[in-house]
Amino acid sequence: MPTFRKSPPELVSRFDELASLAGHADRKQMFGYPTCVLNGNMFMGLLGADLGLRLPPDEAAALLALPGAGPYGPDGGPMGGWVTLPAGLVGSADGAAWVERALAHAS
């Protein structure tokens, strides 16, 4: 059974900022964590201290190549097409650009 840890408040706040980039996407809760869904496609979510993005295969591979990126899913169990955004990018413009890529993929 997965271990669910609360997301740090500052990460939830940043998630909300990044979610505002999506404009018309819906913010929902899954397993007690915030997610963003566009046209029925979840493209961004939190699990504990991880912010995950769903990307097309080539972009997921590019993100996985960055230091600090990794699989995204409960207890690190990978969800197909999902990658954990490196913590160092979460608050940056580069991180926002990755969110926009995930949003475009959900479109």
C-alpha cells in the first residue's frame, strides 16, 4: 500500500501558481493531492514532495535526463508517461516551461 505524505504548503502554493498558467484547466483532488486536468486528461499533479508532469515520450525522456528528475507515481512506482520535475526547477521559469509542455500534451 502506498505511503501518502502531505505536500509541503509552499509546494502546494507553487502548484497553484503553475496551475494558473493552464487557465481553463480544472484543479481536482486525487488521493488528497491537487491535480490539473484538461479535457479529461490529467497533466500535472502532486504526490508528497513530488510535482509530476505527463509528457509525450520524447519530452518525458528529455526531462528524465535532467539531474533530479525521476519516475512519478505512488511510492516512486512509475506511472506511464509521467516524470517528476526536479525540485530545483519547480520555482523557476524553466519549470513553468515544462508545465506548459505538459499542458500542450493534454490539449
